Amino acid sequence: MKTRIHKSRGDFLLDSIIMFVMILLIIVTFYPIWYVICASFSSSAAISTNPGKLFLPKNFSFGAYQKALEHPLIVSGFKNTLLVLAGALPLNIIMTLLCGYFMAAKNVFWKKYILAYLMFTMFFGGGLIPTYLNQKSLGLYNNLWALIIPGALSIYNAIICKTAIEAVPESLTESAHMDGASDFTVLFRIITPLIKPTLAVLLLYYGVGHWNSWFNASLYITKNELLPIQNILRAVLIANSNLLNEGAANKDAMDTYAETIKYAAIVISTLPILCIYPFLQKYFVKGVMIGAVKG
């Protein structure tokens, strides 16, 4: 039998205020996204006459998407970003697992000092110029490995991984060791399947970080054909560069879509992350809470 809860006038007023604030927040956060989508399907003239005020596409056209997907720099930008992700993500997860396993292990020689050193690197770095010179001396200048190797391990993510590993029952790993399993077998065949939610979250953290990263590429890469997609977007949107026009085969067509192609490029570059997120969402809350509650 259902029981009805009678709300007082104060509760009703509070609910109304919360509802109003939430609706306002939804509008404020959603409208910029909606504007970019509408602008990407509109004509350049419509954007110029309605700056910042576009509730539906005007002069609907797929031309900006067609030109963006045909443009060699945008295509190469996507290719370079995917290459970085393909090289970096497996390295990130393996390094984080190994570091997390070490941090969670007991009775390790000099563990206290090694942990102190790892924590030190979270707050202090070598500095921009020494890092730049080091990368250059290693032959990583104008090389995509310069975007992969320096960010191979995040100590913050390793601490989250360590917390998840510590939540695995100790008797499970001890019995595996007694049966003759090595540390690699315990880590990759017993612990890794049990901490999948945490690994999924770490994969998302690393993936989004690499996808949105542009600073390292601006330091170490000068060739346009090696730039990731975010650097191409940054050059066009923030630096107001004519990079797209310089690389276009048909400059007249690029001039026609000069404004709309920027918005189309934003949508195209954001779409992969929006598509991946729902598949990892079921792990997200559980994985984050493991690191947050027991950290």
C-alpha cells in the first residue's frame, strides 16, 4: 500500500527553487553545444548575421562537414590522434598496473623511499626547458613518440589503481602464490579481471587526456602533417590561423565555408568521445568510488 507524503509549503518552495536552478543550469550548459551543432549545419552568412543567437540551423547544409572530412589536415590530425591513442593507452594501462601493484605490495625492499620519490614527482618536475632539451636529445622532436612517452604513467592514476588492488582479498593472491603463480600471473590473470571497473575509468581518464592534449604537440611538433586534431582546431579557432585555407585544394570552397567548417570540425572532434562514454558509463561510478572512498 502506497503512502502519500504531504509536503509543507516550505518543502514545496525549496523543490521549486532547486528545479528552477537545475533547469537554468541545463539551459546554460546545453545551449553552447546546441549552438555549435546548429552553426555547423548553417551557412556562413547566417552565422555572421546571428552571432551567438542560433536556435535552429539556417540554410541547412552538409557542405561544412563534407569539406572538413575532405580536408587533408583534418584527416591527418585525426590519424595522428588515433595513432597516439593506439600507442599510448596500452602503455598507460600496463605502466599503471605495474606501479599500482608495486605500491600495494607488502614487504618490498626500500618501498618507503621509492614511494616517497614517486610522490615527489607529482608535485615537482624538471621544468619546461630541461624537459624540452631532453626530448630533443632523445630524437623525439617532430616525432609522435614525444606525445606518448612523457605521459606514459600518471602517479595519481597509479594511486587509484593501488587502492583497487588493495581491495582484492589478500587470501586470494596468497593462495595463488602458494600454488606457484608468479607476480605477473597474479597481476594479469587474477587481479586485472577483478578491477575492471577501475581500469575502465583509468582508460577513460587517459583517453580523454590524450584526445584533448595540445600543449606537448605545440612544443615538440612543427610539421603540420604530424599535428594532432586538437592542434589543428586550436590554430583555426583560437589563434585565428588560415591553416585550413593553406592546406585546402579548393580555396574558393574553403572561403565559402570558412565559418561553418570551424563548427563542423568541433563536432567531428568531439563526437568520438561522446560515442565512447556511454559504453564506459556503467563502470564509471563504481570505479571512481573505489579510488575515492578507500584512497
